[in-house]
Amino acid sequence: MNIMSLINALPGAVAQGLIWGIMAIGVYITFRILDIADLTVDGTLCTGGAVCIMMLQSGQNVWVSMAVALAAGMLAGMVTGLLHTFMGIPAILAGILTQLGLYSVNLKIMGKANQAINVDKFDLLVSLRYIKGVPFYKNTILIVALAIVFLILILYWFFGTELGCSLRATGCNDQMARAQGINTDFNRVLGLMISNGLVALSGALLSQYQGFSDVNMGRGAIVIGLAAVIIGEAVFGKIFRNFGFRLLAVTFGSIIYYFVLQIVIWLGIDTDLLKLLSAAVVAVFLAIPYWKSRYFSKAVHKGGM
């Protein structure tokens, strides 16, 4: 095993981690703020990528393409929200239904299972080729890092407004929020729209970065998003207590996740097991708070006696 091969792969891991970090921020909004495990993201990620690629192929510039991808993701989130609030379907089932429908929608958007795009023919914002040997202002890592800082600032401002605080109250205590006159159904739909819009934006960047959009590119996205959230909280939770820094911690969690993947690949472990390893990591980190409360607190209580 050549250590240089691992070092050379790290910039790509950082770039991918940052791109998926935007998706992880979207997952954080539903999972931690609204207390919903939204499975729509597995379909929305591909929707963002598919819309972006097809818009670029039709002659639109990259900014318009990404804006339309963001809007498509928000529309998908609205569908999940309406299935949940208007039709009374449990949130997790509503996400599954939307994700299932998006598979067909994504196929129709692309016209086939995948669509490729050439970095030499299109003016892309990010690309695998823009990591090394390019001017610093075109470097993918720098551009995505600045985009994340900008998004975090916007989200920090929004969740400090009256509407944002009511959205946080909805996820914290639904009954108390309703007692205060808050429209909790509207807030759930809005939260799902914001979350899936960010996921679609991440998909738009990811499709540019890898040079193609595939109908299966979002499969397992929720696991990666949860892994980023859990790892970020476990590593930086005690350091980053401010809401804005928590969002930043989620991004760092995504980078750590991709670092671990690169190390696993470098060690020669079968890549077919990556999804299994990801699921195992998420399961362990999700169980840690439960283990602490059930076993560690008992041990402390007995020690005190």
C-alpha cells in the first residue's frame, strides 16, 4: 500500500465531503430540527443532478441550471410535506412514496438512466478536474467551501427570524407550538422544502463534479447524510454549541466520512461492503446516546451509592 496514493486522494475526498455536506445540512434540518427522518432525499439528490445536467445541455448557464435544480428539490419536498400534513400519511412513509415517484420522474427528466456532460464543452462551476492545476478562484474545494459558508449564514439568519423560530418550535414540541397559535403543518411543509432544496442543490453540484447524473446516484443518500450529522455531532458537539457552528460541524462530519471511505479503499477492503460499513457506523453513533443514558448513568448511580 502506497501512502502517496492515499495523500493524492485526500483533496478529492475533501471536495466530495463538502458537496455532500450541503446535503447533510438539509438532512440536519429535517432530522434534528423537525424530528423527521425524511427518505425523500434519496430521490431528490438525483432530481437536482438530473435537472442541472439537462438544463446545461439545453444551453442554460450553470447558475440558472442550479437555481432550477434547487426549485425542483423544493417542489419534491412540498409533495412530501403535503402527503404528510394534508393526507395524514406518516412522515417516513410520505418520504418513501415521494422517493418512489421521483425515480420515474428522474428517468423522464433525463430520458434514460444516465446523462453525461463534458467539462471541456460546458462552463461548469465545479469539477473533478478543478481540484489541482487550476487558478485558486476556480478550485472546487474553495468554491464549495464559500458556498457552504454563505448557506450557513443565510440559514442562521432565517432560523433566528420569527418564522424560523416557529419552525424550530414545531420540531421541538408540536402541541405546545399549536397552543401558541403556530401553523405547524405549514412549518413542516416549509422545513421539508428547505431541506430537499439543499439536497437537490448538492445533487446539482455533485453531477457537475463527477460529470454525469445517474438515476441511482441518490441511493443511500440518507445514510450518508445521517452519518455526517452523527459524526459531526459526536466529534464537534461539545465544541460547537451555536446553531450556525452546528451546521458547520455537520459539514465537517461529511468530510470525515469521506476521509474514512478513502482510507477503507486504500486498505484494500472490498468496496462492495462500503454501504454496509456506512450503515454500521450510523447505527453505532445513533446508539451511543442511548448507551450513555442507560448504562453509563446506571454505573455512575451505583458508584455514588
